[in-house]
Amino acid sequence: MKLESDIELAGAELVKSLLEEVGIADVIVEQPSDARGAPDFVVRWYVGGQQQELAVDVRARYSEAWLDSIQRAAVRPFMIVVPRLGPQARKMLRAKKVNHADFGGLAYLRLPGVLVDRERAVRAKKVRWAPSSREANPFSKRASRVLRTLFANPDQALKITELASRTGLAVGWASAVAEAIVNRGYAQHFQDGVKLLDPASALVDWTREYGWRRNEQRIYRVPLQREEIIERMRLACEQSESSWGLTLLAAAERRVGYVRDEGPVHVYFSPKSELVEQAVLERLYAEESRGEGELVLLEPYYGPSTYIAREDEAGVKAVSDLQLFLDLVDYPVRGLEVAEVLLRSRMAKPLQLGARDIHRVMEAVG
């Protein structure tokens, strides 16, 4: 079989060597179907004339979200493999009796006729794998475009060239980011391309790397009603061709209708020049404030990536559900509460998130 990456090849070599240590020969490694939630590979062998098999998932790093997704999808004995497992992860995996191993020698594998249980050892056959020194962070500013595109097209498998075209990234960089996303278990390689696999884990990990306060903000007093602020902002940005989009409660109010007239209007705003910015502020009669205000302009931490999959509702632009969720979970005024409503009412169905997925995400970010 042809495995998709070097780390999968190293994982297959490791599992075969563990089985060889307990006297099992003729181990077969097979690639599973392209079904959603399928393991990276399946290992098969015979003990006492009976065929046994083990589903194996390999990742560049361990996370509980990844383990939970594997346990939910498991239909046969499974094992997880990572380059390195820390003490806390080892303790938890042993307590749950989860088969696991790392490239440093740690191994725990209990199956009928198979027992490998050790904390650390030096094997005669060393597994060779080295992570790229420039492994892409899928949550970084430009790299996030790939994951955003996969979230916007959860039912599609996209080829690397298509991802590069849609994100404006070079093909090589898009490929490196996609590989990092696959290694973390958020997506999977299929014959037709890369497809989102575990959006729940991606959401959890993303919220740990990003919070809405990363956006630089300026607060303004504006002597206008809420809807008039938004309408004047719309007209001014359209005329000046400035990128903009509502977020936080102002966007949630339109998107899910759960809150109303609460808090200031938060707007991502990317004017083409200082003159344009000044013209927009003058149109709003806005005066900068060091305290409270009716309008908060955000300079997007993610830059142009912030506006990917932005939605237009009756001419009023608001960020994507994904960006809105990421902003809301860390917002102190009903943010987490509204984020859950958004996740349940709009995001769950296209992302194929079940009740347990939603609970896992909200428990992790709460």
C-alpha cells in the first residue's frame, strides 16, 4: 500500500516492529476506505489461525480532542501513534487502556495473543522520522486561509492546486499547510483531494491559539442609533471600497437573532488609506474614546484572511460563522452563550457535528 506521508510510514514501521517483537510475522498493512473517520491504516495478522486487525491513527502531536474523535469512530481495536507522548498523556492513556506508542520507545498494546507494555526502551530497529523544521501552523495569519476554505466547503475534497487557487497561496505553501492540517487530524487525504474530517477538534485547538483581543481596537462615541451606525458604515465602506464586516454581538444579532441591541457595534475595518478612514469616521460623527462607546473598529489580526467566506445580508457584511465563533468564545458579554447558539443553529449541520461533538467543543472552550 502507499501511505500518504512520512509520519504514516514511520508509524507503520513502528507497529510492525512491535508485533515482530512478540513473534508475529507476515504483518499486512492496508489503507482503509475513504470513509469519513477512517484510520490512517489497518494492520492485519494471524494468531492461532485467527485473523486479527488493528486500526492505527498517526499524528505529529497528541490531543485529547483527537483521541475522542477516534474513540467515537472506532469499530475495531485501535492504536494511536505520535512522535512523543508526555507523562500526563501516558498516564491517562494507560488508565483508559488505550493502545498507544511513540517513536521514543513507549509502547502499550494489549490484544488477544499480543502484549507489549513498557515505559521506555531502546529498540534494535530504530524508527526514523524527523518533523519539518518549518512545519506550518494552520492557525497562523496566511496559513489559516487553507483551513478556512475547508470549513467553507466541508462536503468537498479539494486538490492542492484548488486550495492554492482559492486561498491565493503558492502551491508549495498550500501543500505544506494542508499536510500540517492532515497531521493534526483535522482533515484527511482522499483520492479527490483534502477534505475536512474533524472540525470539532480544529475549533477547540484554534480557540486556544486565538482570541478576539488579538485584534487592535479603537473605541468611538457616535451620536447615532445602532442601525444608523451600521447603515452609514455600509455606505461609507462601499463608496471607498474598504473591506469591512460586522462581528461579535452585532453580527450575531443578524445571524442568529439571539441577542438584540446589546453592547457596542464591533466592525472589522480595513480602509485603503488614512484619508479614507477619516472620511468614514466623519460620516459617522465619531469621536475616539478611552472608555465606552457605541462603535468599536477592529484592525483584523488575520488581515485579509478575516474576510474569507464573509456573508452579505441585505448589503450588510458580516464575517463568516467560523470567524464569528472564534471571536465570540472569548468575548466577556454573553459571548460563550451566543457562540453555542451559533454552533448549534448554523454550523453543526454543514460540518456534520452531532450533539456529542458540540458538547465536546463547548466544554473545551468554556
